[in-house]
Amino acid sequence: MASAALSRRHFASVEQTYQSGNLAYALTDAQGNSAPGLDPAANLLLASVNAQVTRGAAHEETAFVALGWRPDPRLTVTASAMWASRAIAQDVYQVSVQGGRAAGFFAQTTRPDGLVETRSVRADAHYWFETNPERDRLGMAQLAAAWDAGRVQAQGLVFGALGRTDRPDHIEISFWDPQTTRLSGGVQVASVRGFPVLQLNAADAALVANPLAFPVHNQGERESETSQDRRLGGDWRVRLEDAAGWHGEIGGLAVRSWRTRATAHFLYADTLPEGTTLGGSGLVDGQIGPVLRGVYDYAIPTISDAALLAAIGRATVQPRTSDDRNANAYALREDRLAAYAVVGGPLAEGLDLALGLRGEWSHLGGRYWLSGNDGVPADGVAYGWNQLSARFAALLPSVTLHWRAAPAWTLDAALWTSQTRPSPFQLTGGGSSARDSQG
């Protein structure tokens, strides 16, 4: 058997988004907590509104082939292989008003009752663009054999798999500055059809509606990431049955995995001459708009990926830190072993019981890079490259009841235990949490 598929689809979305740090409580107590008696969600002060357009295309292809052979009526041998790939080209365009990036963007007044009222008093208009390309590939091959001699059945297989995800040339650039694109006041919104809609005076509305006049701010940054997962392994099981309906089954698996991840981050200082506006950058190739009629009645300029890549290719890379070269990188190997046994049979007419016990063992080791934290250890983990060695083991019992209540009805009940190992991302310091002044 063989099959193949090829597809290409174009997509686009329009949305209103918000900066996660540009929120505050409008009314608080002296400690900065939401005022007592108020619903915290209804007490939020919104200090940013982003009109955002995403568009792109996805190209996918898959292929599958399988062969079967029966050298004996009781023996079946199969071989199969598959390949799948996906390439996504995605661009994000955004024009926004941001008014909560620092404490000076808010003003606070203490009321006679001791509560503190917070207002947005400063905001800047921004234009931002990013590319989000992604390429995924997955290949698998498997060889399996099954033996069926009535009351004795056996199966086994070996497999190999290779998966890879690349995010090449994720690029960002932005246009704004705190003088040219500053609004005359803070962020004020009103609800229109359920959307928080900016309430701007005529001068500020004209400024936001003309992002082609915004000067370059972030001269450009580029990040590329590659991650890969390779696996080799196999599993087997043997089942025995007797004439009375009792059965026993044993099986196991062994898998070895290799996982790697690498990133590279680049910043540029001279992609465009200082003060160059979006309209004068030579990057704009069109516009989309109005974005959301009656909500955000402005057009968003679009940028040519090829023109931006060419401009960055001529620019000078800023000095790179060790984190720029190695952030979130790791190279790990994991070995997994498992074995199980199940015994079951009839307890009464139409009622079967099965008891099982599974053992799982795994070892994960390798090295990873701990980034950030101003170059000093974090929670006892050294900055830079670290070695990882982690072991997990568990014995996992289970019990299952199967009741044939009627010829057309069966009821199953099961109680089992399982083990979930931490992901390599967690074990290599990838998990994090942070708390800012808003919580």
C-alpha cells in the first residue's frame, strides 16, 4: 500500500491584542492590591491596544508506504515507512498605542477614603513587524512481526524516527520614538461591540493613522532555532489463553532518544539610517485596512520579507553575548525501559477481572545552557553550561473489570496508575516564573 498528499493553504487573521505588562488596577489600597469589594477583573486599567494582522501560507506534504508478507498462515511480517513535512511562512503586522511600559506612564491620586486611583497619562504609538517561519519534518520506519497460533499470540516490532523543527530567520523591527510618536495624553478606551476602542482627540488619531511617519526604533533582530529528536526502539508482547478463559500477557519496550536544541540571536544597529521613517525605509510593499471597521479604522502598512532580509544582510551585527549564542540550548539522551505482566480471567458469568503490574525506568543525561540571571548562578545552578543526570523509576499496578451486562451491552471499570516524566525543557531550566508590580 502507498499513499501521498500535497496541500497548500493561505491564511489570515485580524485581532486586537494587549501588552501583558500594560495593565494596572484602576483603584487600589495602599499596598497596591485591587480595592476591597471590587471584582479585580472589572477593576483592570487597560493601558495598551494593539491592532494586529497575521497572514501567511502553509505547505504540507506526506508520503506513506507499507508492505506485508505471510510466509506462514500463523506469521505476518509488515514493514512501513512515512515522511511528512510542513513549511509555514507567517508575517505579523501591528500598529498599537502603548501606555504602561513604565511607572511614569501612570499617575496616582490618593482619595479621601484612602484608596489610590490610577490613571494612564502617557502613551506612544508603535509600528511593529515580525516574521514567524517554521519548517517541520518527520520520518519514521517500522518492521513488525505477529504470530497467532490460537491460544498463543506474540507480537514484536522495531522502529526508528527522526523529527526536526526549524524556525529560521525570525526577524523583528519596529518604528516609533518617545518624542515623534508620543500622544498628547494617556490611553482612554470605551467599549464598542465588546471591544475596548481607543478614544483619541483629532491630533492623536491623525498620528496613529499615519505609521508611515514613524521613525525606526529597533533596527532589527534575528533569531534562528533548530531542534531535533531521534529515536530507536522496539517493543514486544506474548499472550497465552486457556480453554476456561484465563489469560496471561507479558511485554516490554526499550527506547533510546536523542534530543538537541540550538538557538542563535543577532541584533543590528545600522539596518537603516537613524531617523528613517517607515515610509522612507524602502521596506513597505502595501497596506491592509481598515483593520477592524468601527473598532480600529486604520490601515496597517505591510513589509516585504525579502527587502528586510536584504537590509539586515547589509547591516552590522552588534557584539554578541554568550546568551546570544547559546540561550536555551541543550543536547540530551534518554533511555527508557518498561516491562509489564497482566493476568485475567472470569470471576462469574459475564464478569472478567484483570490484574496488571508495569515497571518503568528511565535515565536522562546530557548538557544544557542556563541563560540570563545577569550571568550569576540561579537557585544553585551555574550560569552557562551545566551537566544533567536524572533517573525515574516506578511500579504501576492496575485492575480492570469487564462485565457483559447483556448481549448488546458491556461495562468496563478500571483503576490504574501512571508515571509522567518531566520534559527536557523543564529539566534544563527552561521553566520560569516572574512577578511584576501588577502581580
